[in-house]
Amino acid sequence: MVPKGSTATENTMMDKIQAGIKLESADEITDEYKEHLLTLMIAQADSELAGAYGYVPWIEGAPTIAEKLAMANIVKDECRHAKAIYDLLAKLGINVNKLVFEDKMKNRMKVFYEPIRTWADLVMFNFLMDRAAGHQLHDAAECSWGPWSRIMTEIEKEELMHVKHGETWVSKLAKDPEQKANIQKALDFWFPKVNKVFGKGGTQSNQRYRHFKLKQRDNQEVRVSWYDEIKPLLESYGLKAPDINVVE
Ligand SMILES: [Fe+2]
Ligand SMILES: [Fe+2]
């Protein structure tokens, strides 16, 4: 699937990466770099599109008219994120129609296979997962592949708005005595699944990604930065944050 045969040399490429010069064209990168880059971008594109599909039923399921528009806007954002990354992949020779229409976005993160069953589920997913995505995208925004890093900087801003939406609703439901148990249940359901998306700390593949500056931090560092934000927030809403080691 990965077109091989790059003539780029490891040394020239690594010199640029270490000097902080962004790589801009396929003839500047080695086959190994390209393979890692494609793995990350395909997982992201498939996850963005699967994420959009997950929110679609909640245009109809939203509890207010204003919320229908908010949901439709999030769906639009996620579709746009997906298209931007698929366009980059197409430029690198990937058959993106196959990824979407034949493979049905099978490279998405596992959490995007979980159905969203209630409004409490939706807003908790929004609170936990969009923030997790934001932390991962932050690493990508600083990555060595120029075209991806520029798009990530834009996407990150929109993800922050999704995060705000999740925050507003989780705090609102947590304050409602009739909804409090439901939102805690949604937290306990989603937490281990979202916590898993960061992957294990200290893996060899993560070291390779960092070598190429496709990632900047160890998986565990990214997980901790996410957890350090959500724990005090959840506690301020009167919810009980699960332990950071609870991973499904
Ligand atoms: Fe997104
Ligand atoms: Fe999002």
C-alpha cells in the first residue's frame, strides 16, 4: 500500500529535522518516515470521519433547537478535518476512496466503534475525547511534516470549541440532581476507552515517531497532560474522576 522507492537519504532528512526545517515534499523523506507518517495520518482521517458519523444522529437527538445547530456544526467541522487529511494522503499517493468506501474507515481508533446511546453519553464523549484529540493534535501541530503541521494548527482551534461544548454540558448535567447519576455513569463508561487512545508509555514505535519528530512526547506524557486537565474539572462538577491507570 505504501509506495516505496524514495531516493531521500536518512542523513539529509535527519539533518533537516534536527535543524527544525519542515519537510515539504515526498522526495525529501525516506520510505520509513513515509510509512510512519501515513500510519498516523490515516488513523486520524478515519477517526475524524467516523467521529462525524457518530455525532450525526445527535442532530435529531439534541434536546434544544440551538443544540441541533451546535451538533450540525461539529459534524461539519469533523468532516472538514477528515477531508483535509484525506487530501494530504491523496497527494502522497494513497487511494483514499478505498479507505472510506471499501475499508469503511477501519483504521479509526477503537473508541470510534462505540455507539453513543444517550445525550449524557454524547456530551461526556465530547468532553473526554475531543480533549484527548486536542492533546494528540497538539503534538502533530509541531511535527516535522510541514503540510500536516499547518493543517493541525487550524484543526486544533476548532477542537477547542468542541471541548468547550462538552465542558458546558457536563457541568450542566452534573448540577442537575436528576442527571447526576447518568453523567457519572457516562464518565465511568467512556473514561477507560478514551484513556486507551493514548497507547502505552515507552513503546518502540513511539520512540521511532519521536526520532522523526512526528510525535513530540511519550504516550504517557500526553495521557498525563490530558488527565491533569480533566480531573480537577470533573471534581469541580462534583463527579468522581477514575484513576489514571484505568484503561480498557
Ligand atoms: Fe476533529
Ligand atoms: Fe472534535
